[in-house]
Amino acid sequence: MNTIVLGAGIIGVSTAWHLLERGHRVTIVERQPDAALETSFANAAQISVSYCEPWANRDAPLKALKWMFDKQAPLLLRPQWDWRQWRWGLQFLAQCNDAAFERNVAQIVALGAYSHAALKDLVRTTGIEYNRLERGIVHFYTDQKSFDAAGHAAELMRRHGVQRRLISREELLQIEPAFRPYGARIVGGTYTGTDESGDARVFTQELARRCAARGAQFLYGHDVLRLNRSGDAIDSVATMPREPGAGSSLVLQADAVVVACGSYSAPLLRGVGVDLPIYPGKGYSATFPLLQPDAAPLVSSIDDSRKIAISRLGNTLRVAGTIELGGFDLSLDGAVARARCRMLSQRIEEVLPGVCDTRAPEQGGNPQHWAGLRPATPTNIPFIGQTRVRGLWVNAGHGTLGWTHGAGSGKALAALISGEQPSMNFSFLGAVAAAPRSPVVAA
């Protein structure tokens, strides 16, 4: 089967790899000059099966209202003159109840466990190195009320087969001694030893090279102009080189087309009558050079008070977090963006004083600030499967969990396109029912 994959982030490249494994001929179209240069470029670096609670819960509406006037808030809603944002918001509110939360958690954890196993298989098969650290993820709390609530979150994860457990401050500091200078502020934490971290960009680019070596054709630097539909089926994909003089437009035909364009999947799909509630959530990260490598953490962590992740990547430290719902804005020079970037620098200096070079450029530093658009659904469950247009498939809507869910999402969709049923309890897009239940155990 001849298959076109649109998008060369972690989702698209993972899909391409597994299609190649099943004997498909694959063409990947990507507007950037290389793989993983957009949302997969500088994310939080965590494979976090244990930390996948949906954003929508009973407390979310009040928190979102309280945070609307705080430029550094973990979740910031910036209202736009865009009815799709308001529709997405109403759909999100409909998920802010206990029944929906439990239902959504079950789906997200099932995909996370399946994906983690798929990633481990992929790494064993390819030997890709990407600053991987298999030391788990620790989540630390600085106020007693939040720590008390953490017990419920840990119990929820354990009910779904993920061994996330409560730990005392003393045990937390034994697991990751780098936090000792800040230890007096920590009241406790949770820890999942089976989670891990690594550089999604490096992994995706290396996997893309291996796809090319196996015969996949990459059309880098090509915009997708439109999907062409004929009756109830996809007909072709129209593309155009971005560089002037790089060639003329191309019309690509295939037996199947996979849309894996992150937040940009929704507007592309609307052109052929497929309307999915995927809205961009702007996330920020900063990558700092280490000044004291021996004092830097090796265990990836989550700072509950700021809802940010901290991950070691070789001789740098990646700090990432926050969600800003304000359209397709990627700028870093606005007042809100500057405040959010400043928060990342200030917080890491509080928690790990002197460990990184957090100076601003005007002070002689070189922090690598970045923003990416996380493709968010109201449920936090991605859309994986066939659309109502025959031959048109989608793999998008992974929100903050694209790296966690990437390998499994690609494997699952490749199986579906090949007429197989993935062995996990997940309601795929276009499926009549979920796959048969199998035990969910974090690999």
C-alpha cells in the first residue's frame, strides 16, 4: 500500500516507521527542512505514563478563571474572536466532572502504557541514542494541601496499573539529591520509577533518517496546500515547495493519507469536511547550559507549584511547562511570553540555585527559549484512526503527551491502516468499539 504521512514530528515519523515495518511505501511531507522542528523540537523531554491526568476536572473551571489575569499561570486562557476557541472551551467544560475524568484517564493511561512498551521495542530495534535517562519521574510539592491531594492522584494511577507512589521529603531527596538546597521547602512528593526522559527532537530526527534508509521518501520544505476529495474518498494531496525556485507544485496520490500535523491538523481536515476539536495550546520551554553538572538532577521531575517539568539532557537542563490558549501565536517577544519565559528562569534558579546559566541575553547568558503549539482536545484523548472520508486517517490531538504517546500512536495507526486491531483498550476514531481489554501495566 502506498501511504502519505503529512507531518514529520514524533507522531508522523513514528507512524511512518511502523508503516514501513508492515511493508507500506511511505512518503512524508513536512514544511520544515528537517523532522521535529516544531512541537517536537524542545518539549519537556518526559515519557510520563504516570502523569497523564486530563486537564479537565471538577476544579479546572475555577482555577482557569482565577488564572486569567496571571501572566505566569500554568493554564492561561486568552479569549479570541474565534468561535472555535469558544466551542472548544464549552466542550472542555463538559468534561469537568468526575465521570468524564475517570473515563478519560483510563483511555490516556492505556495509550501511555502501550506507547511506552512500543518505544522500548523501537529503541531496542534501532539503537537510537537520545540522552535517555531511565530513572523515573519525581513530582514534588511545596504545600501540604497539594501534597495531601497527591495521594488521590497516586491511587488513581495505581488503579490503572501505574506504580506511582507517595514518598516523604527524605525519600525524595535520596532519589534526587540535587534538590537538597531547596529541600526545606518541599513537603513530599510522588515517584514512578518506570517513567523516563530523553530528547524527543534527537530521537525523531534519528528515526526519520532510519525511515529514509528503508526507502521512505521525505519531501522536506513542502507546504500542504490542500487535501483533495472525490466523493466519499480522499483523492490526492496538493503540495508546494516553500523556497522560491525549488520546483513546482506537486499533486501526490496514495491509497491512504495520514494527517499528523499537530495543531494544524484541524484546519487542514476542515477543508474536506472533517471537523475535529483540536485547539493549539502554546507551551514554553527553556534549555539552560549547566554550570555545575555534578549538582544537576538526573531524575526528571515535576514542580507542582508551577506545573513545570525539569529534565536533564546531557550538559543542559530543559525546563518546560504552562499552557496558553490563545490561537496560533508562536511569538516570544510579547509581554505574556516574556513573563512566562522569565518565570522558567526564575523558578529554576530558586529550586537549583547556581546549577544552570539562567542569565538573560542582555546579561551575557544564552538561554534557549522556545514555544510550541500543543494540539489539545477537550478530553486530552488524541484522535487516532480513520475519518469519515475513505482513505483519510488522522493521528493528532496529543496535547502535552506527544512524546509519551508518540511511539504507540504510530504503531496503533499503522496497525489499523493494515487491517489489524491494536491490543489495548482505546476508542479509536472511526471504530465501532474499543479494542479488547488487555492489562495496562507501565513497562
